[in-house]
Amino acid sequence: MALGYVAVHCDTGKELHVFDRIMDIRKVREANIVMGLYDIMCKLETDSTQELENMVMKIRKIPHVQTTMTLLVI
């Protein structure tokens, strides 16, 4: 099992749109809109690190996502 957290920075005013798209991705266990450098924090749980990487790539392709930071739990 692979567990990771992804911090997402979005275009201003598009946080809710990006949040809704993230919640549509399978295996996103939790997501919250937050204040600070990043706009959304996501918790991902997958069967492998490769699958987790694929999920992060899906998040990065969502329109209005500027940057992400991924933290893998060891």
C-alpha cells in the first residue's frame, strides 16, 4: 500500500472547481480546501507507488492547477 499527501496550488478563484475534480478521482481518500501557500490538501491511498504517481499526474492535468507538492508516507 502507498499513502501520500498532495498539496495543490490553483489559479485564484478556481479552488472549488479544482476541488470538485479532485474528489472525482478514485482513491482520493480525503481533500480539504486550506489557506496558505497551497489551496487544497489531498490524501491518496493506493496499492502501489506507481499507482500513486499516476494519480498525482491526473491531479496535475486538471485545468487551473498551477503546482503540486507530493509527500509520501514511509
